[in-house]
Amino acid sequence: MQMISSWTKGVEHNRRYRYIWSGDSELPRALLCQTQQGTAFQEQIVKKMDAFSQPMAEKRKEMDTQGANSIAGVFLQSTKHVMSISEAKCKGLLTPGTSLLLLEAQAATGFMIDPVRNKKLSVEEAVASGVVDVVWKHKLLSAERAVTGYSDPYTGNIISLFQALNKDLIVKDHGIRLLEAQIATGGIIDPSTKQVMSICEAKSKGLLTPGTSLVLLEAQAATGFMIDPVRNKKFSVEEAVTSGVVDLEWKHKLLSAERAVTGYADPYTGNTISLFQALNKDLIVKDHGIRLLEAQIATGGIIDPVHSHRVPVEVAYQRGYFDEEMNQILSDPDDDTKGFFDPNTQENLTYLQLVERCSTKQVMSICEAKSKGLLTPGTSLVLLEAQAATGFMIDPVRNKKFSVEEAVTSGVVDLEWKHKLLSAERAVTGYADPYTGNTISLFQALNKDLIVKDHGIRLLEAQIATGGIIDPVHSHRVPVEVAYQRGYFDEEMNQILSDPDDDTKGFFDPNTQENLTYLQLVERCVTDPDSGLSLLLLNQ
């Protein structure tokens, strides 16, 4: 890990330390410096919000694609020891308040940083790996939304940190602090909102490694076309390079992979031969050839360029196109021959396995999944109550939203659950206060013990995960932090909602058998590219 030459120095508990910056670019604009009195720290932002007046295009020219980096950790000069911010807090070198500010700045600028192993992690990954304390998970997930985006309670759209601050969805001082951290490390982040992009664009954005990107593009070339998913067009390699869908630097490698379709020239006879024939003649590196064959098999069969058709692997073997060893590799590949990398799970897969993970296959409603035995009745009811409590019952097949009454009438939900779902729907429409007759919100009803606590918390979690607590009287949503500041619920309830433990995680993941918050379950869903709906992917 590179360390910059300019350091912020100080003494805390009679120890000298240095902050480590995770990068070798110029000193970022935001510094943390120690006050002269005691061991307290004072956050001193060198570049204030007048940075907004500087055009972002000009700012981007000053920084590389990832910008300068946030403070990664602490370096003890006396022992030359590098440690994470959390470790420095545990050792008493940083106060909890200072540590949280530094970690929130990391989350708000893209990554949590492990300076010991020189790794960048999401908040979830950082908590799981012990780089940050679990007690701060909720606060850091909240700060991470400065990168992933906030849900606009009025439109449902994903909006940036700056927009959320303008709409008063974030406490002002907290929002400005996160914005300053972003400005100091490269500019305000505009979250990607369900954006479809080409493999090359994903590479340029750092979402895919160059190696993974090239393997995926070679698979496209070897199966017939280069694909532009944004314009929904297919190209030859030459056309794809000309149109900018793939980078010029990869043209030669992709033209080589494209010969798996157009055929290879046999150097001994001059004839055009297929990929599997070229592999048999040792004209292609074995691992590379197997990877291209796998891609062809996964998309319809091995391509015979001479006869212009595809051949299933079993038929190709029966016709003597390759031997028993190659047939065994293609029929039952082991880890050594799985040539495609899943960037989400870090697994090596066959191309067919990777393709299967790209689609959601059959989409069905929660009730249909229950009737097919894919979800238990209990899990199904909890998921449907969460829908009712957040505004609509959803028919994912027809991409329609209903009230509970409409959903029952249209057969989207079973009649037997109508009463329970109408009760959950009151989290949106409001509850009747038996003492005053007024309409009150879910959190008010919970405070008045009109709802069973666990049930109410589950409905509140669903609302928070989908944009904020719903106030039926004023017809808007309120972020949990703002609701607490306004006195909508007490410290105990705020703590439960901010950092739920296993006893209050009311949603069940049928794949992993874990109890989760609704937000955690939603994060495990896949987004339907056509409807934009969140779908729970079931591993049968």
C-alpha cells in the first residue's frame, strides 16, 4: 500500500501516529487535525462547500477515475505498526466519535478500507470480515447510501446524497459532512440507478476486472456476436470495435475468439476447421479452447463453421469430433476447467452456470410460490404483509400494483389472508385511535400498544427499507433518523430499528435459513430488468 508523503501528525495518549491515505495521489482536500487541548479531535475541512461552484467537469480533470482516497487507517510511528480505524479505537488511540466519523467518510466515498490487507470492502463485507464493529453497521450502511443512492419518498426514484440533502431527507450537518468527504476524494457521487451497461463500460467503472471482462467478451465472440445491451444490437468484432462497444486494445484477441464461429485455417491442409478440430490439432491453448467450447455449448451447441450449424455435445462426441477425455471435461467440468468467474460470489463456474445466474427464469407471485411449495405459508404471509404495509400488493407477472381488496379480487392473494393483509395495510392508511378517534400512524399505534410489538417492528422495518416510515396523516415518508429526532418514538425503539438483533429480525431467507431485516432480504433480491421489481431468487 502506498502512503503519501504529507502527513497529518499528532499526539494522543502520548503516542505519535499518522493517518494513512489509501492512495498515492496528491493530498486530498479534507484533513483531520488534532486540537491543542487534550486528546479531542476537531474536523477541519480545508475545502468547503464552495467546491460546488467549480464545474464538476473541471474537478474530474484534476483527479483520476477513482479520485483521491479516504483516510484508510492509522500508522504508529514508534512501532511502525499499521492498523485499521476500528483497531485504533479499540486500543484507545482514537475516540469512538472520531472513529465513526472517519469510517462514515469511507462508506460515503465508496469503500470501507482494510489497510493491513490493503483491501476495499462494502460495509456488509467489512462487518463480516471484522474490519469494522457490528455495532456501527447500521450507521455505516446509512452513510453508504451516499454512494448507492437514497429512495425519494415522494417519487420512489433513487436520488443522490446532494439531492437527498436538498429534500431534507438527511440531517443537514451529517449530510454536509458526507458531501465534504466525497468532494475531498473526487467529486459528488451520482448513484447508478439500475443502469444496463456493456461489459466494457462495467470494466471502465471498476465493476468488472479486465480479466473477467475479456473472458466474457471472448465468450460473446465465440458464440456468434458481440452484444450492445444498451441499444440491444449485435455486432461482429470489427463492427463492435468501430461502434465503441469494445475497446480497440482487445480487437486482436476477440478476432481470434471469433474464429470459433468463422473457422480456423488448418496449417497442414489449408482447410477451414472448427474450434473442436483446432483444439484436437493443438492449434489453440487447451484451457482457452475449453472455455470457448463451454460458451458455445451453453448457448445452443458446438458450432460447426463448415456446415453452418450447431451440434449438441453428445452428438459431437458420438460423431468422433473429440475423444473421451474431452467429452468428460465438457460433460462434467471440475474446478480446474471452470473458466468463468462470478464477480458477486467469487466462484469459478462454467459458462452455463454463469448464464443461469443471469436470468430470473420463472417469475411468480408469492402466493403462487407458496402453492408450489417453494415458500412456507408463514414466510409467504410475512412477505405479503410487508407489501401491504409499504403501499401496494404486487403482481410481478403482470407488473401491476393493487390495494389489498383489489389483490384479493384479482386472485393475486388468497382470500383466507384478506383480514390479516387489510390489518397490515393500515400501516399506510392509518389506524383509528380508540381513545380519540383520530387517525394515527403505525409508529404511534405501536407506542400506544395497539399492535403487537414484534409485528409492528416488522412492518416498520419494511417501510424503512422501502423509503422511510409512512405518515398517513401527512401522506409522506420520514427517514428513521428524522422520525427519531422529531420524537415519533423513544430511544429504545430507535435502537431496535437502527441496529436490530436476531430477536427482532422478522424476515426469513428460505435459501440460507437466516433471519434478516427486510432491508437485508431486499438486498439479496434480483432486480427484474424489464419491470424494475425486486424478486427473491429461490435456490430449489
